[in-house]
Amino acid sequence: MSNWTVSKPFRIGMNCDAEKQYNNDPKDPNKYEIEGQKVQSTGIQMAEYLVKLVEEHPLISYVEDPMAECDVEAIRKLKDML
């Protein structure tokens, strides 16, 4: 017999810290540069990618800082998709 009790649910999430990945360079603005990838992504592409991750990994229950604060369009798109 175990004396363990569960008092709080266990949740798995991911912190995207998208503000650091957001490119504010005037030559090529409003794109995300993911470390290790050679391709830049738009906010909509990032939203689609995050939704795909959440769908493929059902244990993920939250996504923290998924988009840069100034990328309002991508934030709306992500909320609609989720």
C-alpha cells in the first residue's frame, strides 16, 4: 500500500520564449528565427507549428509565451486554432 496522495494535477507545458526569437530587423521584419533552423517563420507559420506540436503530444497542457507581444495577428490566429 502506498501513502502517496495526489493533491495537485501534474501538467506538462512548454515555454517558447518567442520574444527572443522575434526578428525586429527592418530589412526582414516580423519573422521568428528558431535556434538551429536556417529558415525564418512568420507568426502564422509559428502558430500552425505550435498547434501541430500540441496535437501530436497530448500531454502538453499549456504553452507559455508562444508569440512576441507585438505579433497580435499571430496571437489571435493561435487562439482561434487552439
